[in-house]
Amino acid sequence: MSWLNDANVILPKSETEQLERWRESAFITPRQARLVLAKHGLLTGVADAIAAIEDEQQRQVAEIEWEYATTIERSAPWVNVLYGSLGLSQEGVDELFREAALL
């Protein structure tokens, strides 16, 4: 099985598996997340994106995770809900996580 990335490029199965494994294991600290989002002018949009979540339970989970989590996991459902609201693709989120991990 192959995977079509956001640039409509089909990745070979081995690369797809590597990407999926990385996404499942990648995490950053809240400090790293806030710094990288601020650097890219996205930090102020997070509160608005969370507030815009229609499902009350999902919104509450995202609020709690954003405010109190000790790590932010790339594969967390709330991260995947927010990235579209911030105008990011999955690959864009991957890049932010990689950049943040270096801070």
C-alpha cells in the first residue's frame, strides 16, 4: 500500500510506514510547541481554533491538553483537529514538530 502526501506525491510503502511510525512516536513539550507556533505567527490562532471546535467534549479535551499537558503528541486527535484550522497540512504539522524538537 502506498500513501499520497499533501503534495500529491505517492510515497513508497517503506517511507509511508516510516512516516506513520514517526508520527505515532513524535512528541514535543508545550514550551517547544508555543515557541515554534509563535515563530510562525500561529500561536494566537490556537485559542481561536480550540474555541471553534463545535463538539463540546472535543473542545474541552483540546483546552485541557493545550493548557495542562506535559507533552504534545503528534498523533493526538486534538492536534489533528486543530491543524486544519491553523491553515496547516499534515506535512506542515510534521515540519513544525521537527523544528520544535530542536528548540
